[in-house]
Amino acid sequence: MARRADKRQQAFIEDMRVLTEHWRQADPASFGVTEQQALALIEKYEAAAESLRQVENARSLARARTIENRKRMGALRTEFGALSEIIDGVAKSTGDKDVYARARIAKPDRRAPLPAPPPPSSFEHTLRNDGSIEVTFEIEDGGRGGLVYEVQRQLVPIDRLEGPDRAYEPLMVVAARHFRDDQVPQGLREVRYQVRALRSNGTRSDWAQGSTVFFGTQKSGSPTSETRADAGVAGEIGGPKPRSSKAGSTKAGATKAGVLTG
């Protein structure tokens, strides 16, 4: 049986929207379908479309709440840091070390440098309608700050069946815990990302193997539907919509302008 349904949810639901609009006006009997069968398809389309809208709204809300939480946590850390410096000033000017006990905060420990950051984790990605890929991740660094994130990408062509994988190549450096790859070439079976954290004191984490995005038909035993990536959810299976693009248009080691920050 020929496969006529696009594997990508957004593309499939759009196809069904166009089809059901036609079937509302057409005579189903002219192509061998009863009116009840046509109505059943229309009802199922409407239910699926509403469900997908709710999923997208939930994702947008979760992303907005995550960003808001980061802002509020940052504001709280900034305020606590400012007040801690005031208390440090009191202790230094008066010689009263008991001020820390009265304030119930720890004395400053300036002996040890900041440690290397841990690897990023909890990767999730979203395949956008325009063919770009948006990736988010988290890092448990105790709020020490001073981090940027180096992103590398590995491309797996659809016609590569044997032999070693291509090496990961530098993609971008971002200051936020999310990025968008809007230069995804066509003709791929997979795109893989890895990320590491870089601290301003020169220390760095190990590479974290992040999201893997699958396109098209997989080899036997490979995922063929929604896939959970390493330490996070991998999004829909499917390739970007055809568009004009240049494979490898991001130079190795380059940092993209206009990266997401937050």
C-alpha cells in the first residue's frame, strides 16, 4: 500500500485540512466513499487538529514559563548577592564575624576557584515548520554563572549506509540554554548535536551528546516515529520542507549572529 501520509505532524495535519475542505464540497460517492465515511474523516481531522493546537500551546506556555522562571531566579540571585556584599562589608569594617551567624548566611569562601561546569543535560528539540531545529537543554551548576555554551553538529547523509560517521563540526556559541539551527541541509538521515559548557575562568565541561533528529526512512531497528533522545525528548521524525539552502553554510568555528539569548 503506497504511503500518502506525511510523517511530519504539521505537514500531515495541513494535508488533511486541505483534503477535508475539499471533501466538504465534493460528492464522496463520486470517488467511492460514503457520506458517513467522509464525515468520520472530517471529525477525526478536527479532533486531531485541536489536539495538536493544545500541544503547541502547552509547549509555548512551558517555554515562556521556563524563561520567566530563569529571569526570576536570576533576579533573586542578584538581590541575594547584593545583600551578601553589604553583610561582607559590615564584617570587614567592624571585624564582627558573628554578623554572618546573625544573618544566617555562610561566610565567603574565596580560597577555591570555581570548578569546571557539569555537562548540559535534559535536551529537547523541536523541528519547526520552516525546517529549522530548535534545541533546549539544562545545566545544574548551582547558579555559579559565567557560562557560555559551545554547540557542534554532525550530519548523517541519507545515502550513508556504511563507513565511519562524519566528525562533529563547530556550529555556534550561545549564551542561553537554547539555540536554533536554521541552516539544516537537505538530503540527511540524521542530525546530531553535542554541547559543552565553557566558564569564564577557562574551565569547561565534557561534551554532552544531545538531541538526535531523524529524517525519512530509518535503517532496520532504527526509530520510525517520535523518538526520545539522550537525556531528553527528540521531536517529530521527518525532514525539513524543501527550501533554498546551502549545505554547510555555517563555517567551522563561526558563531552565528542573532543567536537566542535569555
